[in-house]
Amino acid sequence: MRSLTIVGLLWLCVNTAAVAAEPAGEFRRLPLKVYVDKMKGGWVGQMVGVGWGGPTEFKVKGAIMSAEAMPSWQPALVNQFHQDDVYVELTFLRTLEEYGMEVPIRQAGIDFANSGYPLWHANKAGRTNLRQGIAPPDSGHPQFNQHADDIDYQIEADFSGLIAPGMPNVAVEMGEKFGRLMNYGDGVYAGQFVGGMYAEAFFTTDITAIIAAGLRCIPAESQYAEMVRDVLEWYRQHPDDWQKTWELVEDKYHRDPKYSHGLCSGHGTAGAYSIDAKLNGAYILLGLLYGKGDLERTIIISTRCGQDSDCNPANSGGILCTTMGYAQLPERFVIALDPQGKFSHTVYDFPGLVAASTKIVREAVTRSGGRIDQDTQGNEVLVIPVVEPRPSSLERSWEPGKIANSRFDAQEMARIKPPSERK
């Protein structure tokens, strides 16, 4: 992976003046206008990916979707205001906006417990645990949550990179703060990996460098990291045949019980259902790598891989669109965006979402040891320290560590009032 890192750093040295670097190893400079453009692109990319892939979700399992089964793009599909791929992470964003980056995990748990939208799998189990008084991190522990390795935080972690350009440790921290509400082990690492990719996507269009940056955010010994390394190697061996790489992924990460574990998802048989984070994470990577910078091809490949085929193109589309920026997105993907559409059970419409992200990134930069400068025209510039990621400690859901015996006290429980209990 060292060679991929060097490639990414070399790219930074020669790229356009819009994203300039201070002396190597010290700071990166990101004009606020560029940040906002790329952040907006990332949010729209998620909405495009989940909207386009939505009709196919879990229609194809353990097989490659035919090209004929891929829906056609319609501009109105961008308006995904009722998709869990977007609205769950906006609860986390609101928690950060209200309480700041130092918000305790228990407050994050209370806010999530009070959410009113429909949920499934790890999210549903985690929220149920929280409402019953099982506080984080135990709400995501396999002893209480059989969905601990599911895809949930992976599909919700986009926010953690979109508020953390060039700040991988913020993405890691957000995983520890929000990912543990519902996930554990690889389920948490999946989101930290996605967040790390987003954080790097503000500074390069080199997909292998972006993946390498995400990989440095998670424990190297984890099975999720092994999956990422495998996909990169299989891509190197078969750079023009994504279906061959899909088959290799299927053999190891779906059919082999040493990697699928069966905590929630099925394995070992043709057509088996899987919402495992590693398998679906591989489909994100297939879209990014074999899409070769083309948005349509990226989303189509991530969708045709099957299984959770709206979540995966939401992640790959969001990361790629962050590299592109909103202003560079093809018109057909943004022309119908409704600025007044309200995301389900949140305070946000799209302009509000952009404003909240912009507010939070300022705190993230200064809290990480950076600063906000002005250029010669008086425009704000984010000055971001270059740091090495500090991954979380290694844990495995199929042989979990001890629980934290974490419970909400009576005062905290009094603050948990789901919509059905409010008067």
C-alpha cells in the first residue's frame, strides 16, 4: 500500500491551484468555496446513487444483475428525502450541530433513540437497545445486537468524511461516537473506511489513493481491511473485468463461512441474502475502481453487483462526486434537485444540510489543530494539518470482547421519548 500512498501524495503536488498544499507533511489548504462545492457534490452523489439503485434493492442476491435489469436514470430520482441511506446520518449531523464535536456518545445515543423514521437491521436493533436503556457502546455489541457486522454504519458514514476534509482522525472518531450506536468490529470499521475515503476525496481524483487513505483508518488485521487489500489486488490482476473480481469476492466473502460468519446474513448457497458490511463494501470498491472516474459507470457497477444495491452505489457515487464537486456534475443529475424538499424526520432541506456541514467543518478544522485563513481576495481558506490516521483497536464480532455494562440512568431515560410516546 506504500506505493499507493506515494502516488496520492505526488498527485497533490502537481494538481490544480484550487487545492494547494503547504510544505509537505505540514498543512493542506482548501478554499472554503472549493470545500462547499465538493461537499455538495458528495451529498448529491449519495442521493443519485440511492435513487438510481433503489428499485433494485435485494432483488438480485449472489448473482450479477443483468444490464437489462438496470433502471434508467430519471432526473427526479435525485430527490431522496425518505431514504435511510441519507436521513439517519442527518440525525448524527444534527447532534454535532447542536452539541459540537465534543458531544458525548451517550448524548448521541439519546438523540438516535428519539429519532422517528423507520429502521432495519443493526440500526433498528441498536435503537431498540437504546430505548430499553442499553447505552452505547453496548447498544452495538454482539451480545445485544446480532446485526453488529451489518452494513448500517457503512451506509451512514458519508457525513463523517464530508465534515472532515483531509482529517482522517475525525472520521475515525465519528465511527467511535456514532458507529457504536449500532455496530461493532468490522461493522464500525466499514464506516470509518468510508469516512476516510471521503476525507481524502477532497484532495485527489486518484481512486486508488482514496482507497489507500481509507484503508489506513482501520485496523490492518481486520477482515474488512483484508477485503480491501484483496479487491485492490484482484483489480490489479483483472483491471478490465469487474465481473471476474466480483466472482472472486463472492467466493471468499460470501460463500466462505470464515468471512461471512452468519451473524445475520446467509452464506454458502447460491442466491443467499447478505447485508454483511465486507461483502457490500467490496461492491462499493468495484464501482469506484472499475468505474474509472465515470459517474454513470460507477453507480451502474455498484448496483449490478446486487445485494444492498441502493446503499452501495450511494457510497460509491458520493465519494466520486466529492472528487468532482457539485459544479462539475452532469446536468441530468442535478437539474431536478428540489431545494425545499425536507429530509424525513429531520430539520434539514438541502440548503440547510449544506449550511450545517459548513458550520461543523469550521469546528473540525480548528479542533484538529488547523485554522481558517483568508487569501489575497479575502476568501476563506481551510488550513488543515497533515496527520497519520489512528485506527481503532481490533475487535471481532464473532469472538467479541466484554461488554461495557453501560446503561442509561433514570435521568437519561426520562429524556428518551420516541415519537410514539410524545404528547
